[in-house]
Amino acid sequence: MLIRCPHCKIKNRIPEDRLDEALQCGRCHQTIFEGAVVDLSESEWADIANHSNRLMVIDFWAEWCGPCKTMAPQFEIVASQLPAIRFAKINTDLAPNLSSTLAIRSIPTLLLWKNGRELDRRAGAMPASALRAWLERHGSDRS
Ligand SMILES: [Zn+2]
């Protein structure tokens, strides 16, 4: 599968069976997923959801959504603080099927995912402190 490096934006080809390892970008050599928010498409999400067992939080957002724009920098702050958790964002306008499958009814919605299933979700924008507190309740589980 292809994952866009959040640092230099180039797409890296990643074998599905290596998704849970530390993934280094072939161009900028920074670690993909560690400390940064990765943009995912519907199909990229499907690959990750089915092949990764790592704890992951996904921000479902859209361009026209004011609270989503307020939330985005808060999400990035917490991503840099909690490198053990993988942070991703999915534009709901570009992922209508997935949004429907996951019953995303309002945005922003944050979904916590692990081992191929949803652990928890939160609807509405959250400040970094509340987001971090929510994640840390689940984040001790790093297996
Ligand atoms: Zn890179």
C-alpha cells in the first residue's frame, strides 16, 4: 500500500505485513506516523484497518467545517506528544462510503481504533488537553 509521508508529502510503498513496524520515509528518512498526523484516503484506511494492530486515532473532518479547522492544530499538538499512538485524518467529503459504514454523523468525530475494531469515539471539537486525557485512558495499551 501507499502512505503519504506527513513530513515531506511523498508517497511511500509499504508492504501490508510491515505496517506495524516503525516506518521510515524513503525520501526524508523521518518516521511516518511518529509524532505527526497522516492523511488517509478511504482505500488507504481500509488497508490499515485490516492489516495493522496498532492503536490509532482518526480525525474525520471536512474543508467546510469550522470546528474541524479549530480542532486540527490541537490534534497535531497531541500527535507530537503521544508518539506511541498513530494519528490520522480522513476527509469525509472524499470518503463518503467509509463515513457511512462507520456511521459518522457529525464532524469532527474522533475514532479510536485497534486490532480491526473501534474502541471508542468522540463527536465534537476538543482542546488538546481533553483529547490527550481521553487518549491516555486508552494509550497505556501499547501491545
Ligand atoms: Zn518523508
